[in-house]
Amino acid sequence: MSTIKDVADRANVSIATVSRVLNNNRYVSPDLRERVQQAIRDLKYEQNVMARNLRRNQSVTLGVIIPDATNPFFAEVTRGVEDVCFERGFIVILCNTSEDTHRAASYLSTLYQHRVAGIVLVTPGDLREELRYHIDKGDPLVLVDRPLPDVPADMVTSDNYGGGYQAIHHLVELGHRRIGLITGGHHLQTTKERYAGVQAALKAAAIPLEPGLVYEQGDYMARSGYEGLAALMQVPHPPTAVFAFNDLMALGALSYAYDHHIHIPDDLSIIGFDDIQASEFFVPALTTIAQPRYELGRIAAELLIDRILGNDHALTNERLPTYLVKRKTTAALVPVNGAHA
Ligand code: RIB
């Protein structure tokens, strides 16, 4: 049974390109589209396997485990997973862990006991022991968005380091040197990678990282962004710009700024991370670092179904690009009385 990896290899393109052709994505050149379609014909690649699996009494259900069902970022990743499942003849069971690793471990065990064909996991923390147990048993699994070191599973993540670097570089280019941070939980690899990108960008600009300008109690939810900006604005020399490690915390910070008559971006610049669909409709529209949310979900589902259908391909670690989306919440620093604030 040919799989998407076989099609990608035959057409000499990435899995992401095959996924875009299958999804009729318009951003595929006619030449690439024809090469992929020819490979599909040559390999008799079959997208929808529900009827075949049901005839063989094989599961057509995938588990999707996410940390926060109220965060639009995870909804957009899940939509990519679910679209692929619909195209390929699978159905989804969605589980929310509320960022709790014990709950995630429980869902992993329960879903496999109920014979799901495989699981797409955004981990809420360190589940390496539990994941190695299931992988050793041969339970199909893919990690998306949040990687874990030393786990022999396919992973699909974004370039968090590059995104953190770009966020700071953008603010430095606008003349800011007193830059505040509202980070996510440092137990998460995504936070660590963004933070490393921040440190590298500050070092490149010869800007020292001031502990008083780093709020580390952020939890990727809006309220911690509100509380984070409140804390940052209490320091003797407040920042002129703030990088929130996700859009919901940036939204919380915008709310604090509104409540306290801090004009964005004239008095303070704010940049987020994710580019959830709503961020362009925040008031003012949020400048942010975009992650390919939908693609993360699509590629994770394609890799997982590949493995479920017996294609024991080499472990894959897809890292997708992040990029700056400039909107209305960041602006050049206006010197105060001739000096930089
Ligand atoms: O918004 C939720 C955050 O946690 C995102 O930045 C995503 O990368 C997830 O890890």
C-alpha cells in the first residue's frame, strides 16, 4: 500500500508539497502539481482508507491531544489534522489536557486501550517516559508543535528560535533597547527555544538582558499577559517595547495597556507569537511572529497515517519556518527630549 512518503519520494518533493496538492492548495506550481499527480497515478496511491480499514476490522480513529482547547492556536492545528483525516478516511477523538501532564498520560493510555490507530500529541510537559513506553509497544504517535528530546517519534514543529530572534530584531530595528519579555512556561521546549532566540538577538545588538524586564510567570493564557505587563510597567525604568511569547498573552497585555491609558504603539510597542486568525482583528491589529498552524496539523496527520498504513519511514523531524507579520502594535521609538528612553 503506497503512502504519502512514497509519493513524495517518487515526485522528489517534500511531504508538505504532496499534502498541498492533495488539499488543492493554490500555492503549488503547475509543474510540481503534475509531478505529484503522476506519482500518485504511478503508485496507485489511495487517499481514503476508511472502507478498506473497516473491512479489515482496523481502527479508523486518531486521537488528538492538545494542552488548551480554549486557545485558537490549537484549534487551527487541529483543523489541519482533521482535514487530512476527512480526506484519508479517518475520524478524530479530541482530548484537552489543560496543560496537565498527568491528564495527558491518562489520555495516552486510555486512547490506545480503546484501539485508536494512532495519536497526534501536543505535549503539556515532560512525558518522555510514558511516550517511550508506548513507542516501544509499537503505538503510532507523532509530536506536533512542542518537541521533546530523546523521544523516537516523528516531530513537526516551528522554528521557535528563529521566531524569537526575529521578534527582538524587529524591535531593535525600530530603535528599542529597553525590551520587556512575557514568556511562557520554561518547562516547555517552545519557550526555551524562543528564549534562546531572544538572547541571541539581544547579544547581536549588544543589549544586556535585564532580569527586571523578564516576566517568567506567563502561561500562554491572556490573563498572564495582563499581569505580566502590569509587572513590567512597575519597574523604575519601564520597557518601551514588549515581546509576549504568544498572541493570547499579547492580547492580555493590550487589555492592560487600554485599562491604564498606555497608547499602543505610541507609548509602548507590543509583539506576539502565533498569528492566530483573530490577531489581525485585535485593536490595534497585532504585530506578531507567525507559525504555520494549519500546516503543522496537516503534516503531522500525514506522517502519522503514513506510519499507520505500514510505511516504516525513517524518523522525521519537520521544522517549519516562522516569519514576522508587521501590523499596528509596533512602531519606531520616539526619542524623549532628544535622548532615547
Ligand atoms: O499559544 C500557545 C503556545 O503554545 C503557542 O505559541 C504554541 O507554540 C504552543 O506551544
